[in-house]
Amino acid sequence: MATSNANTKPRDTWGSKLGFVMAAAGSAVGLGNIWKFPYTAGESGGGAFVAIYLIFVIFIGFSVMLTEFAVGRKTGLSAVGAFKSTDRRWTFVGVIGVISGLLIMGFYPVVGGWSLAYIQKIATGLLDTPEAIGGSFGAFISDPVQPLLWMALYLVLNIVIVIKGISGGIEKAGKILMPLLFIILIIVSIRGLMLPGSIEGLKFLFNPDFSKVDSSVILAALGQAFFSLSLGMGCMITYGSYLKKKENLVQTTAMVTAMDTSVAILAGVAMFPAMFAFGMEPTAGPGLVFGVVPQLFAEMGGMVGLLLALLFFVGLSVAALTSSVSLLEVVVSYLIDEKGMKRTTAVLLSAVVMALLCIIASLSLGGVGPTLFDVGAFDIFDLLTDKIFLAVGGMLVCIFAGWRLNREDLKKEITNDGDVSFPLFNLWYNLVKYVIPFAIAIVAIAGVKGGFDAGKGEIMVLGLVMIAVTALFSKKL
Ligand code: PFF
């Protein structure tokens, strides 16, 4: 992807439509789909969570992504500039996106580091002792040093890619490895489904039991939809700004959404049947994929098992990289475009802040370091971002498009001046203007209230306060 300063040079555009779809899908498909989706579904009761998630993806995720692409292409600017150029009072929405990017990068590289570490662990014999696989994850992440080294390596990879502007290279790797990862997920699913007792896993995933649903589950599903689709923080606005005028925005949005969602569902099908067959708990938490996948390939045995396990974690690491590079880019392009920094300075400065956040996040998993209202840093960053920052960010993007932008201009942008037919325009517009902001507000308020029962409401309120303070000081940004 081209990453030049948008204000001064004519904007580069994507070479081909598929190139754009793959790049946007590269941002969307990542740890969110393969690591976060299965364990969140597991912790949130399974089928009902999945059903609500799918409803949110179709009605909210799709609409918000189309909005972000349209705003990005219309203004030709990345997140902050897109809002600022229209109306300075809206600058804060872009800035909230930048803060979200920083906070997500406060834990994403920790998990990216785990994925890299598992490549090495598998290559050096992890699969030889299947009975030790489950326990080894807990020991690994609570070690004070090991995960930090892997996190540092992961962050350095991001820094090099973003400084050199070689995201084109990583996208090429993604074009090969992502389909490969998809195929491996299919193999894992088939293997898992062949195990005795696995059918229970499918039932868990697809047989909704709505009695398990409370406001926290609904907010978790909303947050998961935003996180997985890379929405609510201006990332897709930036991608849209590089999109050619003749491309079909609706079709592109549909393709990216469909790809992202199918990977998430497939990851669920790959995990739960095997988990139930192995007698593991669906509430295994963040260690789920690191327990199930090696276990499954260890049972498969031989060179093939080893090779597939290796490829899985190589693929996962690359999928994670193509996402975190897009996160880092949101922060970096803000510093370049708005603060006049050089690219290298901007990348290094952001990376230092991210590294510090990641160190605190990683240590918190071993019970080391500060807590806030009894919640450790890793969980704080996770809670603040998808459940609060991204959801509120998505709501504000919709309010911006629906109430600040002009309906006819949006129609022209989305239909390419009438060349593309979009019969659902009115539905989309009304969703964006009225329904989605209202729906997000209700889900977020109820979710924060429910969060108090789980001892997490205070952190969410803190997130809302942070957003309000950012809005108040937006003139200075
Ligand atoms: N969508 C990415 C994932 O599922 O891993 C995470 C992400 C990337 C979120 C970029 C937000 C974003 F702007």
C-alpha cells in the first residue's frame, strides 16, 4: 500500500481491485479472527454469541465499513485529515482512532509474539509431549522474560515494514500465506470433526442458547465485529483514501466482510469440535488456539502433523503482521500528516510507546505490575479498545456521515456518480443515520452497566471519560 503524505502529493491508488480487497482483508483478517473470536465465543456461551455477532456484522459492520470507505475515498485523506478537512470540530473522531490504534498496539504485539514463539517451540519439539502442551502455554505467558523477547521481535518486524514502506512485500506474502492458512484451518476442522465427541463442539458453536445472553455478551459481540473488521478507528478510511474512483465500493465492502467473517467462523469450526473431543473447557481464554492446534497436530503425529502445525503458526504470524502494520500506520500517518514528523521518527516514537504498553500488558499476565480496579493491563487495553473505543468510534463515524455529510454527496460517492446501482442505498443511509448510532449507544450503555457485575464497568467508564476528554480538547489536536 502506498503510504505517502496525502496532503502534498497526488494519492497513489491500488494497482488492481483484487489488490485492494486483499490489502483491506489483510488488515481485517488477523489475530481477531483466529485468536480472539474463538475464545470470546467460548467465554460468551457459544452459539448465541455467534448468532448475535453475525447479525452485527451484517447490519452494522457492513454499513460502517461502506461508510468508512466512502468517507476515505471522498476526502482522499487518512483518518484525522478526513474529519478535519470537512469540519475541524470533528477532528477528535480521528484522534480517538489514533488512540485506539495505540491501545490495540499495546497488546496485539504481545500475542503476535506468542505466535512467533510457537513457530520456534513447535520446531524444537513441543509436539513430542502432547500431555505437556496445555500447561506449557500458561507457563510461557506468565514468564517475565520470554514473551517480552518475542514481543520485541514482533514489534521490530512491524517497525521495519512500516519504516521501509515495504508493506507491499508483506502483502505479497499474505497473498500466498492467507489462502494457505485458510486451507490449514479447513484441514484442522476436518481432523477435529473426525474425533469422537466432536459434534458437541459444533452444537456449542451453532446451537444458540439465548438464555445465556446478557448485556455483556451483546457488547462483546459488537466489539468483536468492530475489532475483526478493523472498524471504528479510521483504518478503513485510510484504506478507502487510496481507492480508485471507478471501483465499486459496495462490492468491495461485501467481499472484505465476507472474507473476514468466513475466516472467523472457520476458526471456530477448527477449534471447538477438537476442544470438546479433547475434553478441554470452551472457556479456556486467550490460550485456546495455542492449546488446541498444537494438540491436534501432535495427535496427528509424524512429519505431516509437524509441518502443518508449523505452517499454521507461520500463517497466523503473517496474518497478524498484515493487521498490526495497518494499526501502526494509523498512528504514524497522523504524526506525519498532522504533526509534520518524518516517517522514521514517527514510527520509532510510536513504537516506543507501544513497546512500553506491551511490556506492562505482557507482565500483567504473570500477575506482575500495576492494576486498575483489580484489572491487569492486558485486560484493560483489550476492554478499552473493542468494547469502548471502537464501538464509540464506529458510532461517531455514522453520526458524522449521516448528520454532517450531505446525503446526495454520499450517494454520488457510493454509486460512482450513478454508474453503480445500489438499490439498498436508502436502507444503508437510514441505518447509518438513525439505527446504528442508537443501537450502539444502547448496547454500550447496557454493556457498561453489566460490566460492573464482572468488576469491569469502572474501566469501561474510564474509556468513555477518555473519549470525552479527547473531544473537549480537540481544538488543540
Ligand atoms: N482486524 C484485526 C484483527 O482481526 O486482528 C485487528 C485490527 C486491525 C483492528 C486494524 C483495528 C484496525 F484498525
